[in-house]
Amino acid sequence: MWYLCMFFHRLLDYRKAEVESLAQLFLDDKDKWSSLEWRIPLHHHPDSPFHYVNLPSEDAARNIANRSILVKGIYEIWGEGGSYEELEESIRSYPDERKLPYLEPGTTFKITVDSFGKVISFQDQNDRIKGFTYIPFKGQVNLKNPDHKFWVMETDDYGSSNGLPPVEGRRIFFGREVGGADRSLLPTYQLKSRNYLGPTAMDAEIAFLMANQALATPGKLVYDPFVGTGSILVAAAHFGAMTMGADIDIRVVRDGRGPDCNVWSNFKQYGLPMPVGLLRADNNLPPWRSGLKEVFDAIICDPPYGVRAGGRKSGGRKLLKGTVDPYTVPDDKRTDHIPSTGAYSLVECVHDLLDLAARMLIMGGRLVFFYPVLREDDNVENHFPEHPCFKLIATSEQILSSRYSRVLLTMVKISPYTEEIAEAARIKHIDFRENHLKWLEDGNLHSAVFSPDPQLTATGDSKLGKEPKPKYRGKYV
């Protein structure tokens, strides 16, 4: 059945991908969730918040809407039109057997007027509601906790001057709400009230989206190899998943900012189950015993790009260059020892991440991570990392500046990890490294992001054309 899905008008590239991922959780038939049907209402732009989606049942629509972060509501549409006269005709022609169960005596209802691209005064909203007397409601009005919620949703031909996706003609929808997102999650988990934060803490909305892409549910084990202050794992734990994290900086995972301000206190703040473990571990030298495979149901992470925090790996600069020999830490200094680390380029980091996921994810497990791109590249998708074990199933872009954006990649494991697969992945990595953009191989994304825009410099703006002064980029703690 076709339902109208109304999205919040933000993170446009993430919207359909989230719904399609959640469909896998609530639809048993793979053929139904693997290729959802979408269509755009009449006169609407692809970026419009209104989309029709074909779902097999009302229960599936409700579950998807209630779990989603970006779906404002999913509605069974009783009628639509370009005017209220057309809307009335459409509602009257909607089958009575679909309408009557929600109009019976003893039920309560509420009608809400909503709009996109314009503001409707309170008086006009009441006038519109009074115009629906032709619908034979026999129940009582209940504005606080009704049994059935009905919505009137309007868009208008407001042109394109207000920055919103254009609508060629007025469109009005009337329908019954099937389900809607719980937006109280975001105020509850907002970063400004978080107990323990770092400079790379993931925004709560994005963290919940990543958890949805990874299909975090009770009984699943989710791992973050760049855990930092645990923002991503907090979102996964909210959905009931068991969590586990690692970070190369022992001061983050062990100490935090004191006994009551650390990663563990973030989980305690929200009453969430504690992680099963937090490791001081290096993504380049994973701590897992030889032969250990298929442990995690999902891996969710935000690898270090070198913008707010640079990637680090064990060894130290001199050790990695071979100017000093490996050393052993004396037993009496192990407790407070902070291991040396050296630079870790993003291309190497991503290769190690894919290898880790190929080895440690179960079949069908998901790898969800952010990946930086330069927007002037016309063939960005050609620079996405690949691995023989994985199939890329979703990409969602978030624009961060005029030159730089990051893409949320969702991959699913489709084949077991073998030595042959590992060798094929190594060859792919070599080809990827040799043919990739120079800034990625050098790990110099910070310069690529913050260097002056050549087009702006050409305009003669003296301030923008100046050589940027080098700035100290503090080490992430």
C-alpha cells in the first residue's frame, strides 16, 4: 500500500537511505525491503519533504516511522488535491471500508494543520479544520491523547526565492497518521548536555542515523574502533545493542577527565547498559588473536581525517622511520606509560578498517563509516574504498564547506574472509592508493579543506587571497 512519508527538511541525502535500512528490520521478505518503491507527489521536487513509499503493511510503516530520526510522519492518505474543493472530492471517493473504522462512536480524534514553505495563522488553521464537516466523525475530539490523529498538510506555489525546493502548484494532503518519529531523543541526547565530550564527538542526530544504518537492535554487538568519547556507541546502546569500543589514546578510554567524567559516565548519564569493554587498541595493529573471526554484528565509526583530529598509529615517528630500535617498557613504568604514536594516513586507516570489518563482522553484518571527499571532484564515487567482502548499499552526503563534504558509506558483508580475499583486498588497496587524490594519500586533508578557494582568490579579495598562517593543531585527548 502506498503511504505518504513526510520527512524533516534536513540531511536530504540521508532520508531514503534511513527508511530503506529500517525496512530490513521490520520486513521479513527480502524482496520487499531490498528495493522499496518511491514516487514524488504531483508538482513536487525530488528534494521535497513529501514522498510516497510502497510498504506491505501498516505495522511496517508504523515501526519504521517510530524508529526513524528523519521521518516526521507516515500517513494513510485519504485524499489530495490542488484546492480544498479537489481535496473534498478526493476524500469522498476514498473507500468507506478504509475510513469508517476510524470514525466510529467511542473513539477520539484530532485534526492538525501543517504546512511546508509558509506559515498558517491559528485562525486560518481553525477555519480549515471546520471545513471538514463532510467527514462523518462520530467520536469525540481529544487534543491531548486521541486514538486517531489526522493531518492536513499544505504546500504552495511559493517559487524558489526562499531557498526551499520549488513546488510548481499548490498541493493539499489529508490523511491519518500511522506513525511518527520520537524527536524527544535529540533534546535528550544533545551534546551540550553530555557529561564527557571531545573535539570530535559525533552529533546526536548523526549518531542515531548511523545506528539505524547499522540496524542496531537488542542482542547485537556493535563495535567502534575509534570510540573517542563514545557518542556513536551511546546511540547504538539506546536501541538496545551491546557495545564495545577501542581507541589508540589510553587517556580517553581509561582516564577521561576524572572518575565521574569519562566514557562510562556518558552511558550512566542516560541509564544505558555499559559497554562490554573499552580497549586501548591500534587499528593498524588489532589486538585480536589469530584466527578469530565473525564476532561483531556491526562496526560503526568516524575515522580520523586529519581536520579536527589526525590519525595516529603505534610506533612513534622515529620508530616508524627506523631511526630507533623497538623497545620494551619496564614493568615498573607500565601503569602510567603512554605509548608513542606516529602519523596514520587516511588511506591506510581506511584499508585497515575494511580488513578489520571483513575479518570480524558476521555474514550480513554492516560497516557504517564516514569518508571525506572534495566536492569539485566530478567522479567522487570512483574514489570510494572497495573490498571483495563488501557490497556498498547506501551513500549519504553531508556538505561541510564549499570544497569539502563527507559521505556516510553503508556496506554489507557478502562473502567470508579468506586468505585469498585478503590478498585481493591488498591489491585493491595498492591500486586505490596509487590512483587516489594526493591529499588523501598524504593525509593532508586539513590543508585541502582550509586552503583558500581558487575561485574566490581570483576575484581579487585581498583577505581571501592571502597565504593562510600556519596554526597549531593540538593533539586530541
